[in-house]
Amino acid sequence: MIPYLESKIAAAFTPEAQRAIVREYLQMRILQSIQQKGAMIPLAFQGGTALRLLYQLPRYSEDLDFALERHPEQYDFRKYLQAIRRDLTADTYSVEIRINDRKTVHSAFIRFRGLLFQLGITPHKKQVLAVKLEIDTNPPKHARLATTLVRRHVDVYLQHHNPASLFAGKLHAILQREYVKGRDWYDLYWYLRQPDWPAPNLSMLNSALAQSGWGKGIVTENNWKPYVRERLDTVVWPRVVQDVQRFLIAQEELAQFTNEKIVQLLAV
């Protein structure tokens, strides 16, 4: 697959963009492996990478995030990781996997040593490119699911949170994440600019907020935007821009991605 990846990164102008393209290819291969192993029965894809792969969010993303939504008896994290290792090793990739499945959120780093060197992206022979896989085994209730065929490098059927539930998950991150993550605010900016995107799944959002110790009462159709605006007022905007900048596909979009524009889109 090295010639295939070389052809895909040829038009990228920076090593950062090349790394992002390679990571996205590996994400799809990982998704293909776990889907073929039955993971899309119990799991639902969520988070920023889901937005990128399912709905063409115009930024790259690093992690593969899932929620254990159905048939927990069919869930087998280590079996999925074994399938990833087998499939990618068969294609001559050097694969290392570091696992932590002792907490509610099961996680693994799938590491590819030397691939960036092989592709000429870095001069360091042992540099690692990693994809993090996370599964929330106790997700908030009331998520709604959908299934979509994604055709990007390979074809994969993905079970995922539906648009309203994906939106709810992002609002929960904005309201309750302990630190400011610029990518959260960029994703909100993107959501608010989609004319046909549905309103957030507030039942799911309130379930998630209850899990994480929210103490401000029930979030409703009338008050979720003021809560987001209140959180926005605490954000140091240059840090937001610094975090998201290296993930944007079109850097010129930064000129439009401003605190003031989000306030305008929220119309609070």
C-alpha cells in the first residue's frame, strides 16, 4: 500500500497535511477491520472523526471514538484489536498496540513505526504515527443511531450516532470538558453553519450532563445557546485558534472562524 499512499500525499503542501492524509487512510483501514469483526453491531461511531468521515467536516481528526450502545454481550475489545493487528500486519505495516481496558472508557493506541519515514514525510526512521481508539462502555442514554456506507480509501458500513445525537455529544464536550479544546469550538462553528442540520438531541445531552456532574438544571431548546455563550465568554480565543489551525484543510477559513462569528451564529 505504500505506492497508494504516496499517490495520495503527493499533492499535499506540508508534512502536517501529509501526516493527516496517512492517518485518515489508517483510520479507514482500522474501521474496516473492526466492522468485519462485528464491531458495528454493539458500537456506534461518534466524535470529530465521525463528523469528518461521515459528513465531510473540513478538518482532520485524530481519534476513533465509539459508544457501546447495544448488545454488550457481543462486544469484545481485544478481539477487535487482534483483527486490526492481523489485517494491517498482513499488508506489511509495522503495528504496535498499547491497550488500557481497565476503566469505563476502553482505549488503545495503534502505532505505526517507520511508516512516515518510508513515505518520505520525516527523516526519522523510528518516528511513530498513532491512531487512538476509544470506546465508552457506559455512554449516556437516549442516543439515536444510523448506519452509513462510507467510501473513502475502502468501503465501510458504519453504525453511528445520528446527526442530532452527534450534535449533543459536541455540546456536552463544550459545556463540560475540563480544558478548552479548539476543535470543539470549530466543530460547533461548523454545525451552526449547516442549514439543514437538526437541533441537538436534548434527551441525550441531559443524560450526558447528569453523568458528568452538571449542576445548572435541565438544558432545553430555549437555554442551550445561552449556556454555550456563557462558556464561550470564558475562552481565550487565540488558544482555540492555535489548537485547531493544524487540523484545518483550508487555512484561509481561519479568517472567518472568530469568537464574534460564533456569537452571531448563536444569535443569543
